[in-house]
Amino acid sequence: MAHDADILIVGGGLNGPALALALAGEGLSSVVIDAQPAAARAAADFDGRAYALAIASRRLLAHLGLWERVAAEAQPILEIKVSDGRAGEGPSPFWMHFDHAEIEEGPMGHMVEDRHLRPALLSAMEAAPDVTTLSGETVASQEVGPGGVSVTLASGRRLTGALLVGADGRSSGVAERAGIGRTAWGYGQTAVVCAVAHERDHGGIAHQFFMPGGPLAILPLAGRRSSIVWSEREGRAADLLALDDAPFLDALRPAFGSFLGEIAPEGARFGYPLGLSLAQSFAAARVALVGDAAHGVHPIAGQGLNAGLRDVAALAEVLGAARARGEDVGAEDVLERYARWRRFDTAALAMATDGFNRLFSNDNPILRAVRDVGLGVVGGVPWLRRLAIREAAGLTGELPRLMR
Amino acid sequence: MSETNPRGGTVDDAEIAKFEAMAAEWWDPSGKFKPLHMLNPCRLDYITAQIAGHFARDLSSRLPFEGLRLLDIGCGGGLLCEPMARLGAEVVGVDAAPRNIPVAEIHAAQSGLAIDYRVGTAEALAATGERFDVVLNMEVVEHVADPPAYLAACSALLRPGGLHICSTLNRNAKSFVMGIVGAEWVMRWLPKGTHDWQKFITPDELSALLRSAGLTPVDRTGMVFNPVQWTWSLSDRDLSVNYVTAAVKPEA
């Protein structure tokens, strides 16, 4: 049977398009089915969203020809300062400081804004001969047969391929229709995401303060601007999201501090309910999952997109090798290679971020003492600190070829 | 051992019967043929690299083996035929066990691949005068009754300049422990009696057999099972149990 494409990808966010480009590099054709209409995706105004790309992710973008399109607008992260704070008391004396000078790979990561990354992906997809995008289309049903998989779109159109990839987020329809269950729990927290302009230079330093209501991350953007990821208990977060700019800044200032001078809001504010959502499997018959569809983790360490891109690189490598051997890229044993590769990494990350959050989002004086000492230990032992830097930079574990 | 077996080849009837009993679940990677499915990527890496190297083909292209005529002897359910056809080769698969052929045909049709499957032996096919650019002879030679006659037929099936790829099991204490005790008695990967250790062939013996058949050996490589990663990989050094060879039929 002649398929419409080798791989059908559901989800036009960041992981789906990145996978389509990576597969094109491996000689595999794909169709990307995106629920968003084309016009919505191309909108280029700043909406405040930005990503902390680890070194490994930056290398993937470079392999895909995307890094050169966003590099000029990217802000290198030169240092990370992690500390335990309680409003009104200032940071505790124990804190961790990670400096990129301690590892050889250059900056630990880069901040890239959504408004730059998204158009770069879109134009690269348009230029790629083996990538077709269907915008404004949703999947109504999917069916697995012995020689391939087919999807029927809401528009009635039917497509076939050797493999169906779900890059459709933490409530993945692809996973659900394939009968892959999920383990999910919420943290009762919501991340308030926005950008602020500030008076002083941030010097490329990222800050993470652990507050009783949840962590507050201040991530440097190009120019005198920073991206804020402020996790708070649900009720409080809803209040923060509803506030006008001036009272929102009044609420932010005590946590943010004054080290960057006066602050002013930029762009809109978004709320992301925080929770862990793990698919029980990375693959089913002729189905594979990437990104949040496989593992929505707590964004505490900015590892959500990085973990998704790692799925993308691993899946593209496994499928590319299978294609070059003449194997059926949707075969069970091929998909098992991908699942086995990613399963361990992901479980470790989910447990680490979950545990970290439970430990830190707490005002219990005993836990506070424990984590202060813990931060002091990691921060004070050079090899432990270097390991933590390499972990944050995405340089640990078995790296896919596209990330080396 | 029956030189005059009724099928007209040197394949041992008792050996065929053993495989006929195993022929149903060919394409289930965790079924009866799990060991072959596990070994397959490693075999395919070797085969594709050797063919690409010998015929100057680019494996990153869509149909790198287009225009090559390839024969797989002992094709079973088509675990090697299908990948070769997917890479563009014109594939003939022969198997002495009739029950394998319909299984292979049904699966190829499901996969949308055109493959010419036939019941038969290398000897019978050679007698018809058919010729190929590549002959795959994987894990067969240790099962035949008369290896020199069998390899002579394989050689006759090649066009001058053609490539012969042949894998088998080494004969030594380790291959007895791994190939018979481990694979058949302990892991139960293969039914007891699948292999007869006495019929295993050392790499030097195989080289000599290939030369007598008129072929020039050009490569020998080990296939090694890693019990920690649970995968097979190719090894330049370790040919102690499973190994694979490439040989070329000289230009006329």
C-alpha cells in the first residue's frame, strides 16, 4: 500500500514540527496535522512566552538549520543562581551558584522567545520537501492495520502512514485512542508566565527562588528584559492573573526584589496549571508519543521543551536507522527501541522535579532547614555542582546523535 | 544425512521438519521467532553496509538497492526479504519448507511489497540457470547436509562480480555453551535440537569452503549478544559464536 507519508504527526506545536524536520533529514516523509489555523500560528507579536533551551536542545536546532535563524535574538544563560526565599525575609544564606565557566561547552543554555522560534520552525517546514502541513485539521479517528495506520480527519479526509506520532500535548488524543493510559496528578499550583522590562542589565544570570507558594524563576531575555515563571497556589495565581498591570507589579516586587531596578510589564500574562502527566507507555501498535503527550513534567527546571526535543532527536535517530536498514518504521520492535531509550530518562526527570517541588513548595521549618543544607551541599561540592550543571544543560544520559 | 533426498537438494529432511514446526509466528517480535527479530537489526546493518559498499550505493537515498537482483536462501517468513525489497532490490526468497511461503506471501502483501517467494533449494534454483547480484545465505549452512555442494550452488547463483553474504555459528567450547546450552536449554530461545553443534563451522573452515566454491572472501565480522543491553552488535574481534562473512564472485 502506498502511504500518504511515512509518518503522520498530530500536533503543530514545537515538538511536532521539529520531529518533521528531523525525519526529513533521515529520509522520511511526514504530514503534520495541526488543529490551529495557519494564520494563528504565524502571528508574530510578543506574547511573553520564552523557552530555556539546554545545550543539547540548541545542538538539535543547529542540526535542523534552525539555530542560525534564532541565534541573533537568543540570550545566553551564563550563570544560574538558586536560592531559598521567603517573602519579607530575603534569601537564605545557603544557595547554589552555577557558572558556565565550570563546564567546557559554553553557556548552559539560551533563552529563546516563542515569537522567534515558531516562525523559524514554520519557514523551515515550508522549505523542507518531505514535510506537508495540514492546518486547522483535527483527528476524528485512527485505525491500525497490519501494514500501516490510518487517520480520519474531522474534515472527512483520510491519511495513511507507517507510523502515527502523537505530539498533541498532555491530553493527547492519539494516546487515548491508542488505549495508552495516563498517570496524572496536579500540584494545586499554577504557573503565571509573563515578561518584564527592567532598569538594570541582568548580565545573563538566571535566578530561581524557592518561595512557600512555589518557585519563582527569572530568566534573562535579550535586552533589559526577563521572562518570569511564577508558580503559586491555584487561588492566588488566579488572583494574580486577574490583576491589572500596576497591582500585579506591586504583588511581584516583594518576591522579585529590587536587584534589577524598576520593573514594567511586557506582553500578556498566561496561566499554566501545574501537574505531572505521564503516559503509561511511549508507544503502542504503530503509535509513538513525544513531548508532553508522553510526559508532562513540572516545569520547575525548565525541562519540559528540552525533554520533548530529546524525544524528537531519539525517535528520529531510531526511525532513521530503521529506514536505512529497510525495516518497517512502524514495527513493534522498532518502536520498542525508542520507548526503551526514553523511558528511563523520563521517569528519572519526573521523579526529580516532583520531589524537588514537594520539598521546596513548603514553609515547614524542618524541610526548610533540610533544603538549605541540601542546597549548600550541592553548591559547595565542585563535582556535584558540575554534575548539576551538566544535567541542567541536558548533557547527561545517552545523547541522541542530533544532540551531540 | 541424505544426499539423495526426495526434494533433490542437500537439505537435511529432519532439519526442515524442525523449522516447519516453528513456522507460524514469524512476524511477532516477542513470539517464537524473538531471537531472529532481536538479531535482525544487526544482520541488516551488516548486509546493507556490505551491499552499499560493494555496489557503491548511498544508503541515505530512498531506494539504494534499485536495480539489484537479490536472492535470500532460507527466507522463512521474509524477515530479510522485506527490508531488501523496501530498499529497492528485486527480491526472490526461497525456502525448503513449503509452509513458510504462504506466511511470507501474506505478510509481503500486507506490507505493500512485491517479493517473489518460492518453495525450493539453492541447488534446484541454480540448476534452472537463474542468476543474482546478491545471495544472502544467513544461518543456513550449519543446517545443510553437504556444505561444499550447497556453497557451490550458492556460488553458481551469482553473476560474476556478485556478492555472497553468509552467516553461521563458530564451533568451539564457547559456542557450545552459548549457542546450544544457553540459547536452547537455558533461555529456550530455540527449541532443543534446533542446532547440531557438530555442524557448526569455524571462520577458517568457512573461508576455505567459500574459496573451493569459487568465491573470494572479503570480510568476516562477529555478531555478539550483549546480555546487559539485551541487544546484538557487530564486532571486528569477537567471532567466537555468531559471525557473518562477505565473499565476492570474481569477474569472468
